[in-house]
Amino acid sequence: MHYLINVIIISLLINTETFNTAFSQEYPTHNIRLIVPFATGGSTDIFARLVGQNLSDAFKQPVIIDNKTGAGGNLAATLASKAIPDGYTIFFAGSPFIINANLYGSLLPYNPIKDFAPITLIAKAPQVITTHPSLPVKNINELINLSKLNPGKISYGTGGVGTSNHLVGELLKAAAAIDIIHVPFKGGVGPAIAVMSGEIELIVSGPPTVLPFIKTGRLKAIAVTSNTRSSILPNVKTMIESGYKNFEINTWYCIVAPSGTSKAIIEKIRVTLIKAMEAPLVQRRLMDEGAISAYSTPDELGKFLLSELEIWGKAVKLSGAKIE
């Protein structure tokens, strides 16, 4: 009897594996929905459309970009988490995917680890700390010294409370033991304009927001938060170079699927996407946005997301930001 049961179980496992393999070989047979958590025109949307176009070209099937805005990205993530796990709905996640898990806590309607199957990282980009050219500092250490001489008198602007920019500023305050004041704006361009007009002294932002102004000399970059210098800001030191060990914080983008999506399909998406994203035109577009490609296995992405939970959790705690 036990022998017969074992034979049946083994047969079922073999048949299931055979089915999954056959299904993945045929996949995709129709259009794929790529859910994007933010509106058209921003960095997240730009990168998502790069991914979508290249997947579409490689798979010879349409990849439909579905921008679902609302609740800081939570609406899109919730929809993606509840989708049928057949490979035809995937989610373009960025740093807010993990930051929100710390901001919203038990109010979050999805779990970024349990409700999703990791596929691959796509790209990383540093945060840039930028000042007005007239501010008498050439680098981050001179800014920190100036801040210590003038506690509570230097302000930094970001795109809002709880954003990655805000949290990087809080981590900087903690690491350097300085007292600088956060000034939140609605969106990323507002604080850049405020720095250029002299309303505030600093902006912490992603490269696309400040690069045009840096190139024209209206803003001055004094530090980047990646572990190596940015190719588009090669003369700007990293925080690590400036003496702040382990101060590596990036915004990032990755692809995940609803939990339960077959490993065979996940691997097919991953391999196809990585090959497509290596095209020179794609790499140039990433570089223009201040980002670099950063691929991973599903296991590596899973570990990365767990480490990001810890990093952003610390930053949220320091900031005191919380969604009730």
C-alpha cells in the first residue's frame, strides 16, 4: 500500500513538473500586463516602459503598461499581489515597495516578501545631495562642518515626508550627527527650484531631478550615496569615500510576480529580460537617467529585499514618519 502511494506521489510530481516545463516553453501566448505604481512621465514610469518594450520585443507579445497610481504605490502593489499567478501579470517595484512596509506597518494590504515571487533587479541609482553654487562648501564634509557651526539653520528639501529622499536625509543627519531641517514639497522639482531661489540650502533627490540644473551650473552636487561614483557625476565623491562607512543607499527597480507563479516562468522572464536590457540603446538610456543595470537571481533579489526592509526601517524610525 505504501509502495503504491509513493508511486502515485512520484507520478504526480513528475507530471506537474512536465506540465510546468511545457507551459513555460509556450509562455507567453498573449499580452502581459506590467503594473506600474506611479504616473506616466516619472523615473519609475520611464524605466518600466524600457522594460516593457524590451520584453515585448523579445517575447513577440504586447506588454501592456498599466499605471495604477494612489496611496504611494500601495494601490498598484495590492492589485499585483492579488493577480492570478500565471506570469501574465507582473509588477514593476521600486524602493517605495519596501519603504511603505515600514511606513504603513499592519495597515499595508500586502506583504512585499510573502505575497510576491522575486524575479530580478533591474537597475539602481544613487541619491544626490545638491546645493546652490553660492553655498561655501565644495563637498559633503564641508557641508557637515558648516551645519555643525549653524545647528538648525540649514534646510534640505525633498519630494515629501516618507519618500526615499526624506529618509536619506534622516540617515545623513544620524550618521553625521548634524541638525538640519527637513522641508517637504509636493514632487521633486519644487525643492530644486527652492534651492536655486535661495529659499533652502540643500536638496536630496534622484539624479533625473537635478542633473539638468547641475549641467547648467545652477546647482552643485556635493555627494552621491552609491558605493561607487556615478558615471554622470564622476567628480563627485561618494559618502563612503567621504568617510561614512557603509553609507550606501540607492533607489532601485525590480520585477516581481504574484506569489505562486511557477519557477519556470519566472526564470524565463528573468533570462529574457536581462538579455534584452543589455542592448546598447537601453544601457545609454539608463545612464542618461543616472542609473546602472543591476541584475540578480530570484534568491538574490529576495535577500536584497529583506536587507532593504532593515535599512529603510531604520530610516523610518529615525524620521518619526508613520502612516496611521
